[in-house]
Amino acid sequence: MAEPPLKGLRVVELARILAGPWIGQTLADLGAEVVKVESPEGDDTRRWGPPFIDRTRADGTTERVAAYFHAANRGKTSVVCDFNDPADLDRLHGLIAQADVVVENFKVGGLARFGLDYGTLSARHPRLVYASITGFGQDGPRASQPGYDFLIQGMSGIMDLTGDPGGEPQKVGVAWIDIFTGLYGVIAVQAALAERARSGRGQHLDVSLLDCGVAVLANQATNYLLGGTVPHRLGNAHPNIVPYQLFPACDGHLIVACGNDRQFAALCRVLDLPDLPDDPAFATNPARVAHRDRLAPMLAAATARRSRAALIAALEAAGVPAGPVNDVGEALSDPQVAARGLRIAPEGIAGLRTPIRLGRSPLTHDRAAPALGQGEWRFTQ
């Protein structure tokens, strides 16, 4: 039977909250052995509830842990370390001596006094891959400042692109930049490991929330850099594609996403507006973008006369991408989500798997997030 792709990889996680733990959880799902090193109080997110989940520890005591913690710490073991306790610090250094990767999200320079900074550790362990996750990076005028997802969403520009044009800026409904930073961190770790296989040397990985938040502005940033016009909120409309937005039905709303002229023509046939594709103002996507204020109300008047389910079915049959606006419960109950096996329940704790399928190598999703201190000061692999 094939083994997980990262089986044998040993990771020490000196991280809390979300971005750093997301790296550890993803690596654990891919088969790495991840030891989460926590303060005596534990990761802050253990208390970020409700909801809370009661779990029985190995010693028979009960621990209440927030669902938030379970979202980012599956598959790890936990040890408790007081950096100010010399015995604990010695144990931690011994653990790192066995590790391939360290993930940390302390303030820049914050680990140096404990000998846990990259310079000190790399001198002892030259093969060590050391990932630092910070708000603003290891250099620059803001390097010493703490960073949180909400703050970075505001600074990165994404909040000025999200929400109703007449309303206030809106953050994304999850800690979107933390998650992206975690995923970029995983990419960086795997790239450094691939390079180490050639050179025999580890390296320092500098991953910041602000870097990641700005980098994933994607087409919106390029629109500005190449077009010179600052983009702003368009509600549910798209800056470069029309129609690609929310439309009303007589019993709710649906999304229509026409990515080309053929799909637009099919949409018009379904809505009994056959003349629109021949109108020069709407015949091509650039024309539709230029005349979106005329086109969108005509389409909305037509969609509003139909039921959501019937209209989605008709559009799907015509090859027009369309779908509902689900709440979280509806999304998690969708038959496609069920078919893909995204919902998991390691040790009876419900969650979502890492959304990767490899052709030969399985992922591991059999262990829930650990109780505080539920682990040993060694690797078993």
C-alpha cells in the first residue's frame, strides 16, 4: 500500500492562531509528523469559542477546546514548553535537533534570546528548513509590528474591493489572508526541501501576511499596474467580465458567470432576449463591460420573473455556468461535496479534509487536534 507523500518528514511547530498552524496541519495531512509546541496556557485559539468541544485526555480529565482550534491543528501531537524554564528549553532544542522543519510565527527577533532563531539553529543544524510567518516580513519599516488578518485585509486593498459600492468596506468572511499565507508557507517549505535534496542545506523562509495579501490581488492589481485606474468595490459584479454577477429570481438569488460570448448568447436565449447578442453594445465582452449599466438591469428584469431552481436548471442545460448562493450548511450538504468526501470526522471530531487528491499517495486524516500536552518530546518516525 502506498504511503503518504511526506511520511518521515519531522516538523516542529512553534506557531499559534491560524497561518502557522495551517502550515503544520497541511503538512500533517500530507504525512509529516508534526509536534506542536505550546505555552503552558496553550494556543490562544483553544479558547476562541463558542462552540466548544469536550474531549477526554489520556489521564481521564476533560478538556474544553474551541472548534476554531480543531480547524487548524488536526494530525499533530502537543507538548508544553515554558521557554523560561531551562529544562523545557533543553527538551525543545533536543526535539529540534531531530527535525527537518521548524515553523514559527513570533515577532521578528523574538526567539533569539532563547537560541531558537534561525541563525543559532542553522549553525547547529545546517539542514534545517526554518519558516518564519510574520505580519510584515523580516525587513522593511513595519517589520517589528504585529499583524493580524483583519488588519492586513484592510492594508492589502482587498477590503476596498469587497462589498457594496455604496456601503462600507468589507472583510472576507474567513481569515482569508491567514489561510493564503499558510498555503504559501507550505509551498515554501516543500520548495526548500526539494532544494535541500540537491544542496544538502536548509534555509530561512520569510513569509508575511502583507506580502501574501497583496500578491493574491491578482487581476485587480494588474488592472491597476497596467491600466492606471484604481479599482474599487463593484458589489457582486466583476471588473473584467460581464455578465458575471448575482441576479434576482422571483424566490431568491442566483449567480450567472458568462466567461465568453457563446455563453452570453446562450443566456440570452434562455431569458428570451435573443436580440441582445447582435447589439454592438453587447456583442463582445469589452463592449458589455463598457455598457454594463445598461445591460445588467435588462438581464435582471428577465431573471426576476423566473424561479431560482428552474432558471439554474435551464442555464445549466444551455451550458451557462450558474448556481445558487448557499449558506455554509447548504454548501456542506451539497451532493458534490459529499461525493468528494470533504467532510471527515477523525476521532469523532467533524472537520474538512485538505482538498488535495494524489494519484498514488494517500493523505492522513485519522487524528483530531491534540489535547494540550498530549504528546512526547520525540519523533516516532
